[in-house]
Amino acid sequence: NKESFKEKETVYTIAKKLLEKYVKYVNPEMAISSIKEFIEALHLDFNDNKKENLIDLIVHLGCMLNRCIHGDEVKFADIEEFKEKNSKGFRKIKGSIKKMEDEYEVNINDDEICYILTILNIYDINN
């Protein structure tokens, strides 16, 4: 319906404004476009209660691209155990994020994927 489309656009607009404050090495408008494709490829259901989570995810992904381009690395605690427990979701993210890696010519490491999965676990992506 039209209302949810409008609502979704608002979420991306809010996220873009936040990224304009936080990122230095990524064009927020172009990043939002790539992020939107990535999120749509996952076929997640973002209803009204999860709007803040969607904004968090978009901003996180924009900051992640910024880190990858700049060469900053994050570390995820107990990564092997987490990957084992969330293997299906991990593979799904790893496959879906490939397009973004190619587009930005970066490597998005397993630690970053685990952080994305932590945000996405509220959507039960492992099922």
C-alpha cells in the first residue's frame, strides 16, 4: 500500500541524514541506494514497530562501508560460536552482501557480518 511505501522512504531519508553526520569516506546518497538493494534482497518484513531497527541497520551498514573503505576493522567476540549458532543467517548475509562488496571494492569481513546478523536477528533471519 502507498502509506507503507511513504513510511519506508521516510526511514531511508532519516538514515541518510544520520549518515551525513557520521561518515567521511562514503557518499550517503549512493550508500543508501546500495543498502536499500541489500535489504530488499533479504526480503525482510519491516513493520512500524521495527522502524527504529531498520534505521539502525541502515546507519550501521553505511558506517560499515565507511570503515571498510578506510581500512578500520571491528572484532566480534566469540565469532566462531556465533557463526555456528547462526549459520543459515550468516550464509544468507554473506551471499547478499557480495554485490555491495563488488560495488565498493571492499572486503566485508566475518566480524562485520556477525554484527549485521546481530541487528537482523530480531527478524528471525535464521529460519
